[in-house]
Amino acid sequence: MPTPIKTVKSTLLAAIAATAGLAAVATTPAAAHHHGTTAQQAPNIVQTAQSTGVHETLVAAVVAADLADTLSNPGPFTVFAPTDTAFAKLPDGTVATLLRPENKGQLTNVLVYHAVSGSVTAADLVGLIKRHGGEATIETLAGVDLTARLSGDTIVITDAAGRATAVTTADVSTSNGIIHVTDGVFLPS
């Protein structure tokens, strides 16, 4: 039987409530001083997504849902980040509809369905899959589960509607967690 990865939904929900109405996105990593020298802190999840050139739709959605500040907070978070190509696979008009202000709640639900509390590496996922008979249940910050399986060496995530999405790039480290790039978008239902 799959085992859920425990999340602290209330933490993200409180952070979302605290940042409601704020869509500022930091684009420059903060500088830190260490023994008299200046070192740049690693970019956070939002900054990393902004820098890839393939997550413009995701970043626009995060800003529209007022989640940029939340996903820039210390976390840690694990984010399954669909590419622009993944968003383009959705039925025509889906992204434009989700980005409308009146659909902010629905957009937020879709986005937090791509996030897990804590730093969950690909090795962690593979270990859970193997320990639990070939699949592991991942509880997202949306409170809706994803199921992880292996297809050869590829981690495949299945959403609540049974749509399978591959992790195409795993373990992109950020200052506040991990990004796993995906070739599909998870929809809660």
C-alpha cells in the first residue's frame, strides 16, 4: 500500500493568506556576506523558474495566483514544474481561462497541486516507490494525492484524473527546495 509523504498544508495556506494581493517577484538573488567576501545566495524556486526560459507560463500563473512571495519563502518546498510545452498540451483556452482574475482560486488549486512540503529528491521518490511495491502516494499542498511510479529509470507521476506525466529533469536545487521539471500539468480532477 502506498505511503503518503506528510505535508504541512496549513503552513502554505497561512503563507498564501499572508501574501494575498502581493505578486512581487524578486529577480536578483540576495547577496550574503561571508568572512568579508560577498557571495550570492542560490536562487529560490521562483527565481530559478524565471531563469530557465521554459517556465514562462508557470511563472505567469504563480504571479497571477499571488504565490510568488510564498514560493520565494524559505520553505523548503518540492515543486513539480511543468514546462511551457506541457501547458501548451492542455485544451485550447485552458491557460487563458485559469489566468483570469475571477479564476484565481482554481488557478491556486492547480498550482499547489504541483507542490509538496519539504525537499523530496528523485532518490527519495525512487526509494519510496521501491519500498512500497512499485508506487508511492505523494500528498500535495492542495491536499490531493499524486502517485509516483518508475517506468524504466524515469519517474512518472499520475494525477487524480489518471493522467501520467514524466519527470524530465530531476533535482534542480534552489535555496528553498527542489524543482523536478515535468512534461505535463497535474490537474486535481
